[in-house]
Amino acid sequence: MYLIEKLNEDIHGILLSLGYDEPVQVSVSNKPELGDYQYNGCMTIAGKNHINPRELAEKIVSELSQIADYTNINIAGPGFINISFNDDVLVDYMNVIHSDFEKNIYKVTDKTIFLDYGGANIAKELHVGHLRSANIGEALKRLLNSCGYKTISDVHLGDWGRPMGLVMLEIKHRMPDLPYFDPDYSGEYPKESPVSVEDLAEIYPFSSAKAKEDENYLNEAREITTKLQQGDKGYTALWRHIVKTSCDDIKRVYDLFNTSFDLWEGESDADKLIPEMVDYLEKNNYTEISDGAEVIFVNEPTDKREIPPFMVKKSDGGVLYDTTELATLYSRVKRFKVDEIWYLTDNRQELHFVQAFRCAYKTKIVPKDLKLIHLGFGTMNGPDGRPFKTRDGSVMSLISLYELVYDECLKKIGDNVSDEEKPELAKTVAVAAIKFADLLPNRASDYIFDPVKFSDTTGKTGPYLLYNTVRIKSIFSKAKSANISYDKYYKITNKTERDIILHLINLTDVLKRAIDAKILNEICEYIFKLTNLYNTFYADSHILNEKDYKTQSSWLVMSDIVLKTNEFILNLLGINIPDKM
């Protein structure tokens, strides 16, 4: 049992014996000189039961004092209880987690979470706007998996609709003799794509801009989109080439950022279920006609803002992104048994998900006990406070951002690394710099990205964490070379050491809070504080030259647990650790 959990249960048991069945959650003391932890529940209980909070606190303290695990139990103010752990308890716990590190990890079983993140669009380069969805989604997935949850992740590609029509139209204009555009063609279509990733990166913005200026061009793209959605064999064959070419490049970029998915499905997969779903909606009288369109009203009497109706079909019979979103949910509920579905997109899509979720519950496509959760996030901005862009004002591609940080990291690699090893090391450090900077702010907040600052090995950065984690690893390499052995944790020798132990045992609570709030910033703050504490200890303690065996063994055991904790969290954040820096 985790130490904090045991403390919570001990206080809860005392409260039960006094006649109060109230939940207990101790917190890290904001006044460490008074104790390690504090319990602030006496005021709440006293208010509910019209009793004196100080008197209740005195009764709790009296009972807690009988338990040998705790020391320095005292009351501050009207009833705040401060408690410290006995050093023998901390020593024992260090040996428990040294023998089995998993015993310091929060665990939950029998719960499955579906995560929808990524949101890449076919035929378009991944840009900086895709970064947070990938980073936050991947880290949340790893966090859930580490704590015992089962997960299913889906990239949810934007691979359908008018953008595909625009791209194929432009290919048709440039290469009209391709067999895909010949309605009478009966042979096999080419196995190789007629366009490359580089072609698509140029074609999509060109065709999109042209459609805004040329109504005839836009109408022609609409016709092609309709033919594709109706199963035209030529356009379908070309579409498959475009999807594969684009997906290969998208996977390459996601792999660079250590992001992966169980499913590579897109809007096209849901499209085939739309007729079945619409039939279900119409037969059960969920839809209404409004201004010629088929809609479902999802506004509620308590709304403090206007919630527009959910659009099922346009007045011309066409379907929209809303319809595809609902069909995606329709498909997922039919195919997977999950407890919750989490959607990772930026905050600007919040209204879309309010509409979609209300519609899904109202139409019983999603059962009431399945939670649908939109996890919105802020934007990554440049020094001017606006969304990060290139010098010419266009949206920066994710690869361009990576290359910007890579160049900064390459400059800072010292002469202790050979020229042959520098590129791979710079790659690892650059990814760490980007990911940690992206996960450190509160999920809902915008933040300023500074390539120079975040690639530094000092300060609150990914490279700083990597540098210090590699340094701890080197301690064990040197210990092995010097035949220095260690077997257990014997004793606490100084205050910094005790602070590190207390911070280590807080990990379970940090992980639980991160899952409950669906955030990563507290985990980032946790590893940064742990690394700082260890740096202070390292500067004051000559581990490999220590003459007292029990002290040296204790220091090496603690160092090993800190290293394992850093490795665990960095892996959770999707950050690889190099062998040297």
C-alpha cells in the first residue's frame, strides 16, 4: 500500500470510530517546518455537524499518536493537522520500491479508454497546429497504460470530403491523360502514385486558394468529391494513392515524435455508415427539417449561450463534418467496448463537441454510462504571442519546427561526443526539447515557444532533464567499473535526502491527479523538482568516494530509484534518453 494511501485510510478509520464517514485526502504540507503532510478536513466536518474543529482535530491527533508510523503530529490554526512519517517507515518504503519499482505506481484495472488524437489531414503537411494533439494524446495514453488502464488510440485522419476533391481536380488539370480520369478505362490502374509528398504539399494549398477565387473550379471539385463518395473506381484508385503517399509521410513525422496509434482510420471509414445511421435517426424521429436542412436540435433550457442545431444533412442532401463525427461515434460504439472516449483538439472546437455529444446521447447512439470527453488545449505561439509561423507568415510545418530546434541543439553538443554521434544525439535532444516545452504548460493554456530557451541544458527544459538523467546513469557505470556494490537502503543521512524520499513517495498521488484532471503539467513539474532535489544532493554528497558502506549503499539505492523514476516519467512523456550527452 502506498504510504499516503495508508495515511488517508488511518485518518478515515479514526473518523469512522468518531462517527464521521467522510472522504480523506491529505496533501503535501505548505509549511514543511510543521510536518510532511497536512489534513484540512476538520473544518468541513465541523461545519456540517456544528462542532468545534479544534476539538475534532485534537481527537484525531490523539489517535494518530498511537500509530508508530507517524511523528511530529501537531495542530495549527483552527484545526489543520500536520503529520510527518517516521524515518524508519521511509527507509522501509525505499527498500520496497527498490525491490519492485511498480509498487510506487498508481494502478487501476478494468477500465478502457478510447483516445482520438492526431487529426492529420491527408495531402497536407503536418504543421505546428498538430503538435499538441499528438504530444498530449500520446502522453495521456502512456500514462493510462502505465497505471493499468487499457487504451485504444485512433489518429482520425481527415481523408474525405471537398479537400480530396480539390486535390484530385488539380492533379486532373496537370495530368489529364492519367487513366483515373477516363470513365471508359477498364485496365489495371498503376501501382505507383502519380504524385509525391512534395507534390501534394504544393497542390493542396494551390487548389484551395484557387477554389476561393474561381467558382467554376470549386464546382468542378464538388463534382469530383461526389463521384468519389459514390464509389467512382478511377477517383477511388487515385484517392488510395494519395492516402498511402500522405500516410507514409505522416507516420514518418509521428514516429520522429514517438507518437503511435492503434488505429489509422479516418472520415472515409465512417462515411460508409452514414446511410445506416441516418436511417436509424429518421426512423426514430430524431431529425427535423429546418430551412430545408435535416437537423437535430440539441439546445437545452439551461444554456447561457446559443447552441445551434446539429446538422445531419444540408438542404441539397449532402452531409457535413458533423454527420461524419456522429457516424464515427456510431461505429466506435458498435465495435468497441469502452468506458470513456477522449477527444484531443484545440479549444476552438469546443462548441462542435458540445453539439456532437448532446446529439449522441439524445439519439441513444451513445449509452448514458459511456463518458464522452473533449480535452481542449491552447495554441503554441511565437514570440509575438500569435500562432507560430515561418518568417514569410505561413503556418510552420512540424518538420520545419523540429529542424529549427535540431540546429539549436546541435550547436550545444560538446566535444565529448564524436562528430558521427552528434546528429543522432541532436535529434533525441531536439524532440525532448519540443515535447517537454509543449507538455509543461497547463493543457488549456496558450504558451510561447522559444527554440533557443527550450533547447538549453539549464532551466526547466527537456535537455536539462536528459543531461541530468544521463549523469545519474554514469554514476552506476563508474560504480561498476570500480567494483562498488550496494544491497539495500539503510539510513537517511541528511535533509535533502529525506526531501527526495518524500518527493518519491508523492509520485502515486501525482499520477492519480494527472489522470483525474487529464493533464500532464503536474507530472512535468514533478520530474523537474525531483531532478533539482537530486542535483542538490549530488553536489553535497561524494557518492563513489563515501567510506561508510551503509551510507554509500543507501545513496546508491536512492540514486537508482531516482533514475528509474526519471526514466519512467520521460518514457511516459514520449521522450527517449540518450546514452551520453
